[in-house]
Amino acid sequence: MQRPSLLIPILGDQLSPAISSLRGVDPADAVVLMMEVREEATYVRHHKAKIAFLFSAMRHHAEALSRRGWTVDYVRLDDPVNTGTFTSELARAVARYRPSGIVVTEAGEWRVARMMEEWERELGLPVDIRQDDRFVASHAEFAAWAEGRRELRMEWFYREMRRKTGLLMNGSEPEGGQWNFDKENRKPAQGDLLMPRPLAFPPDEATRAVMALVEERFADHPGSLEDFDFAVTAKDAERQADQFMKHALAGFGDYQDAMLAGERYLWHSILSPYINVGLLDPLDLCRRAEAEYRAGRAPLNAVEGYVRQIIGWREYVRGIYWRAGPDYAQRNFLDARRSLPSFYWTGRTRMRCMAEALDQTLRTAHAHHIQRLMVTGNFALLIGADPAEVHRWYLEIYVDAFEWVELPNTLGMSQFADGGLLGSKPYAASGAYVDRMSDYCRGCRYDVKQRTGPDACPLNALYWDFLARNEEKLARNPRLAMPYRSWAGMQPQTKAALRVQAAGFLERLDAGEMI
Ligand code: FAD
Ligand code: DLZ
């Protein structure tokens, strides 16, 4: 090709055909650069399935762009001349093509955003960094909404997004006369042969090649590739979305918080990896869900719940991430310092709820929201695990984990390490919650009804110990008034027994005993 005017790097989470960096560019006058680089694969030890998913989706996307007439220069991880970082690969490509400028869509996280800011100086040519408009709210819109508010809450932001998109609106009123149907969405589930199942996509040749590469180059990373069945093309991701809309959406609301042993999916969509890398468009999914409601095929509580997760939570956590700044990951409001137990990487624990969530996570790189928040997240919160370590684990282990979405969910929502910037209270729970929302406790070695003694469910004493330990910081939180009243009303000997029980457990945990 003649010397192109533009070099367009497309990063691993920018696999959308309509990405802003390609807009208005003549394919005949540009080279798209895609790079598998060691630095991105190792800045944390990503789960093997996460790297395989990303590399395979990138390779398929490169082919799709070529078919659409783009010239794509694709640098593979095992290319002997691959220099291993975005910036050094870009420098090599600049030397190869001598373009007059670079166009790129803004990065999804602070680390890479800072790299991009240096490119103009380091590469010596103009760099046009374009807004990522795959989100409903721009950074400026979120900042304008947040400005001057005493506290930020998802619910108020969500209503703005409903008004902006017109989703589930009747003029200026919410469909059904209510913004939020969450109270109807807390039902436990029963195992059921008719339960919906997402499609499984057996690895094609390109994916198998990537899996072999991952096994060879990232052998020391956590997780397994044995159950790998993710879609890796936009077409298959669309098929998965159809499957969800047809078979699972109707039950999504009712069973959103439910957990069942051996059931990975329940009525969840399992679409987050595809949305986050750009194979599916989030707003389009919301419109399709709304159409299911309007056609009478899915109830309002389900569709409102689904839409809220995407234009509410997903957009809100992104806004918080960029507003909180690059130091967000260092916050530690509760001064939690304990190391994350080693069984987070092996799944070897006798607590059945933890074993279920961890085993599934290590096998598949996916767990649903309540497993992440109320099982692995709750346990880390109760034992006082260091939030930076907890953050690193979630970023490594889940296929859909990109810092802009993972960090606020982990550090803010789950560990309350931002002191309430994102949410109004810590999601701390005793065994009773797990027992109410799942069937995990039935086959557990521990007894969820006992609070003390060798057979007591560890979550029970840990819960009260967490409240007692953090009383100074949390007791004035109005949403914790009830549990603190219960704590205050306990006999001193009951309190002491609970704290001794928790201390004994934490001691055994720190000693690395099997618990
Ligand atoms: P569904 O339950 O079907 O929900 C529908 C969609 O809503 C999801 O696909 C997702 O796009 C969106 N969504 C739902 N909840 C959230 C949320 N809290 N924040 C942002 N988007 C949401 N989500 C990620 O995409 N990446 C992460 O790295 C991530 N880390 C998390 C860490 C913790 C500690 C917790 C508690 C939650 C985390 N989440 C993360 C949010 C949520 O758990 C996942 O989005 C969800 O489990 C993905 O599965 P699904 O597609 O079946 O979701
Ligand atoms: C997560 C990831 C991994 C493991 N590898 C690559 C890669 O080799 N090349 C690439 O373009 N992107 C990768 N990614 C995703 C990037 O880390 C992601 O695009 C940035 O985090 C965005 O800020």
C-alpha cells in the first residue's frame, strides 16, 4: 500500500464495527493496527480463558475488518519481532508506514489513557484521541450530573438515563408508574429442568490455536481452558443475545439474586464479555429487551431490571471510575489489611458457597453478580481483606473484567473501601442471607443456624465481628441502624463469644488451615 495518512490502533476492548476511531476515515487511506502484547496480558495475571477469549475475538475482528475493506496489520503475540507493549508496537508501525497522524478511540482505563497521552510526544506526530461513544453518558455528562451533589446515587442517575434514552418511558413518566421494580426481584430459585441455558460455542480452529498459545506462554496464570465455550465473533455473540431475549429475559427479574449449586447461569444473560469488548451494543440490547416487554413476551419487572443494570449500573460505575481519579484503587476506608486466602486461586475450602463460586470461576472465568457480591465479595469484606488485593483478584479472574467496570464494583460496591462514594452501605451479610437466596447451605460441612462452636457457619460470627470492628466508621450509617441496634441489644457474653469465634476462625485462616 502507498504511504497511508492515518494509523488507527484498535485495542482489545474496541472490537465494535462502529468504533469512533474508524468513523469518517477512508479505508483506502488508513492502516488499522491490532496488537497482542505481553504487557497487556501480564500487568495482572489474567485468567487463561480471559486471554484466550480476547485474542481470539481480536483475531476474528481483524478478519471482519479486512472483509469490510480495511487494511489490518495484526501483530501476534508470538511474532518474534513483537516488542511487547502498545507504545513500542505503535512506534514500530509508525516506522513501517510513516503515516501523517494517528487516530484512536480513548482508552477504557487510567493506565492506558496515560500511555496514550504520551504518544504525540513519543512518536512525533499528531494523535487524535476520540471519545468512546459506545456509552450512553459521556464523561462531560456524568460530570455535569454529579457536580454539586452532596452524594451520588445510582438510582437518580439511572432516571436521567431513562429520560435521555426514552427506554421504558411514557412521555415523561416511567412505564408502569414506577422507576424501579427491585422489590419484586428477590425470589429464591428452584432447580428446574426447563431452566434456560445459554448457547455453548465449541472452539473453532482460530480459538484452538490461541488456546495452545495461552497454555504455552501463560502456564502460570490462574484458571483453566477446559470448559472454554465463549462466542468470539459478533455473529455468535448476537446468537447468544437472541437466546437470552427468547428464553431467559422473562425470568431475569424474579431470580436476579438467586443462587443454585451447580447452576452457573440461572436467568442471567452471560453477555457482559461481549458488551465490554464491543461485540454487542449495550443500548441495542436494552431496546431489544424493551421490545420483548412491549410485545407481551417479558414482564416489566424483568425488563426494567435488565435495563437498569445496563443504563443504570454499568454507566454509573463508569462515571464513578473516571470521576474518582487514578488513585481510586488505593482507597481503603475500613483500613482492611488481611491477605486474600490462597483458596481464592484453588477453590479448596469446605464452605460450600465459596467452593461453588470459586470452582466455577476458576473453570469458566465467569460468575454471576450475586456470587461475586454476596459470596466471594462478602467473605473478603467480612475477613477484612486488603481491597487492593481483592481488586487485583477480580481484575485477573473474570473474563469481563476491565478496570473501569471491575474496580468500582469491587472496591466501591463490594468492599466499601471508598467510604460510600459509589454506594450507601457495605454489602455485608451473615449465613442467613446465603441460606435464603441459595441451596448452598444444605450440603455444607458447616451449620448455617449455628453462630458459635466448631460446626457454626463462619459467616455468622464474622458478620458480627465485622460490625463490631468497624463500629466507629459505620455505626452512624442509617442503613446499618438495624444491625447495630441488634448488636447493642446482645448480652455481653454473647458478643464476647461471637468475637472469640471470629478471632479463632481468622487465626486458622491466617495459618493456612483448610477451612
Ligand atoms: P446480567 O446479570 O445478565 O446483567 C445484565 C448486564 O448488566 C450485564 O451483562 C452487564 O453488562 C450489566 N451489569 C449488571 N450489573 C452490573 C454492575 N454492577 N456493573 C456494571 N455492569 C453491570 N461486571 C463487568 O462487566 N466486569 C467486571 O469486571 C465486573 N466485576 C464485578 C466485581 C464485583 C465484585 C461485582 C459485585 C460485580 C462485578 N461486575 C462486573 C458486575 C456484574 O457482576 C457483571 O456485569 C455480571 O455478573 C455479568 O454477567 P451477565 O452478563 O450474565 O449479567
Ligand atoms: C486485557 C487485554 C489483554 C489480556 N491483552 C490485550 C492485547 O494483547 N492487546 C490489546 O489490544 N488489548 C489487550 N487487552 C485489553 C486491553 O488491556 C484494553 O484494551 C485496555 O485495558 C483498554 O484500556
